[in-house]
Amino acid sequence: MATTISGTSGITFPDSGVFTNAASSTAANGYVKLPGGLILQWGYVSTPNTSGTVTFPITFPNACHAVTIGPGDTGAGSYEQVNVNTKSTTSFT
């Protein structure tokens, strides 16, 4: 069964039971494999004043299509600049 959210352009979401057997890790650096093959991964890494390589919790089977980075806990008035230089199925720098 699917659920349609009213007031939208007919966006339909699968019944939550679809996710019962989804592979996942709810760790701080974790992932979920959604039905249809989409993999979402998240995590935290600190590399102050330098560059570094961040390894994904699991390897993407084909490609990493996007990396989204949010601000860290740097305190009021601080400035962060983050660039993703390269990405692969296993990591990004």
C-alpha cells in the first residue's frame, strides 16, 4: 500500500513496511539501502585546518553521485570552508 501526501503534486511514498528488511546501520557513521537500490550514507569526521579522506561506511556498487556537507559545531562567529575535491565508490577528499 502507498501513501499520498495531500496538498502536493501527487507525491506517493511506499508503505513503511517496505523498509522492514532494508539493510542498514544506524551508527553515527551509517547507511541505509532503500528498495530499488538507492544507498544513503551519513557520518561525522573532523579534519581541522587540513584536508583528508573520508571513507564511506559501505562501498557504493556503481558510483557516489553526491556529497552533501553541513556545518560542524564550530561555535558562534566561526567560518568553515569545505570543498569536495574527489569522490569514488569508497571515499571522498
